[in-house]
Amino acid sequence: MAVATDGRLEQKSSGTVRYVGSPGMNALARDLAVGIPVQTGSTVTAVEPTSAGGERRWTVSVAAVAAATAANAGTTTTDEGPFDAVILAAPPPQWLPLVTEITSFHAAVQPVTFLPTWAAMIAPTDPLPIDADGLFIHDPVLSWAARNSSKPGRETPPAWVLHSNPAWAAGREEMAPEEVLPEMIDAFQRATGVKIANPEYAVAHRWRYSRAEPALGVAAFWDGELGIGACGDWCAGSRIEGAYLSGVAVAERVAERIAES
Ligand SMILES: Cc1cc2nc3c(=O)[nH]c(=O)nc-3n(C[C@H](O)[C@H](O)[C@H](O)COP(=O)(O)OP(=O)(O)OC[C@H]3O[C@@H](n4cnc5c(N)ncnc54)[C@H](O)[C@@H]3O)c2cc1C
């Protein structure tokens, strides 16, 4: 690990253990999901209270992604359930419009806004002469860079992942990837002092809900009366650890509910 500032690299050994998914970052989620029915490629379009056998339950409307983007959008939406409990595991701006009942946590999550981040993947033609696999970057444009090809299991040519500063990305979230990319590459070169000549490829990807502002500092939300909860990295920390701990926190509330029933 090193710190890159104005073309200078300073080695930094914090002793912090860092974990990497292998062969890709999504291996962690895939492994946790083994044996659990998971329906991917679908968009939840509504989460509505329903009554089944005199008990309060939830119905979840789901549209296949392909159908939702086609001209006949909506015609293949199916209602799933009824469910005893629902967990909203996405940033609030993505689920607030879908939940038709006001929960006990609506008021707490409504003020949360998000800073975006632009992430870029750059594959230089030759390995870059940088003596570190991860860089904290002191620059108005970038905050972090990692040599992706150094991660275990990556059968890829030399490639670096760059993360922008959220403050720089704010106001640029509607720009096209090809508009932000040159500034990110310039910043990387400025901070490291290393030139990226004719990269094999370079792509930028917007990460709209990158960091919750203000940080909530709450493990997760649970409305025991309605049987609905919310979790995610926006609750207690905008990283994988925060997402995991938040998911465990709300899962414990659901487990308690099952044990009581
Ligand atoms: C490029 C990049 C690099 C990162 N690198 C790191 C790193 O090195 N270390 C680290 O700790 N963290 C990293 N992160 C952050 C990490 O990925 C997040 O903190 C984590 O994924 C958050 O998990 P989550 O479950 O809270 O939310 P998400 O992963 O955002 O999951 C929410 C899911 O809900 C889905 N969704 C939303 N609305 C609907 C709907 N209506 N219907 C169906 N599905 C819906 C979304 O598509 C998404 O899949 C990185 C993120 C990005 C983008």
C-alpha cells in the first residue's frame, strides 16, 4: 500500500489485513447464496401490504428485466407472496417509491442523500512501474487506485481500478463515462507521476449510490409491527463490511420473529 501525492509515492504499511474476493468480487455473495433460492434478472416494482388468513402480509410485484424495458412493459409483472416479512436491501431512493405503506423507519431514511463515485478500469499496454498494488490518492479527482491484476484468481492482463473522490463526482453523475474518463486518467498520472500510454482499454462506470450523507450509524431498520426491514451499506458504513453487518442485523430481527411465532 502506498500514498500517491503530486507524482510522489510514499510506502505505507498499516498492518491492516485486506480481503479480496476470488476469482471475482462477487464470489463472496455467490458463496453466501448457495442453497438459497435467489431470483435474479428481475426488478421489484411494488411492495404492498396484503391480508392473508386475517394476518398482515406483504405482496411483492416483480417484473422480468427484459420485459420491463420492452414496449409492453408491465404486462408480465407477477405478484409474489404473500410473505410474512420483507427486507429492503437497496439504497432508500430505490425502494421508497415502491413501498406503499409508511413504515416506522420512513422518516429516518427519507433525509439520506447519496454522493456518487465514478469507478474506472484501465488496462495499460505494459505493466505500470508502480511499487504498490493499492494507492491512497491525495488528489481532488481520485481517492483510490488498485492494481486489479494483482488480486488472486484474476486471469487478466495488467489493469488498474480507479475510484474518484465522491465530492468531485457530485455534479458529474449525469456526465457520460467518456467525458469523465480523461480527467480520471490525468489525475492518476498526476498523482503517481506514471504515464499511461495507449491503454488497451479504459472504461468508466457510475456508482450512483456510493456514500450515504449523512452517515446514519444505524445497523439496520426493522418495523416489527409491519414485518418489514431495510439494510445495506448506507446504514452503517459504505463498504462490504457495512453491508454484511447490516444484513446480519436485520436477519436477526427476522429470526427472532420466526422464533416467536
Ligand atoms: C466499482 C466498485 C468497487 C468497490 N470496491 C469495494 C472494495 O474494494 N471494498 C469494499 O468494501 N467495498 C467496495 N465497494 C462497495 C461495495 O460494493 C458496497 O458497499 C456493497 O456492494 C453494498 O452492498 P449492499 O447489499 O448494501 O447494496 P448493493 O450491492 O448496492 O445491492 C443492492 C442491490 O439491489 C438491487 N436493486 C435496487 N433496486 C431494485 C429493484 N427495484 N428490484 C430489484 N433489485 C433492485 C441493485 O441492483 C443491487 O444489486 C465497491 C463498489 C463499487 C461500485
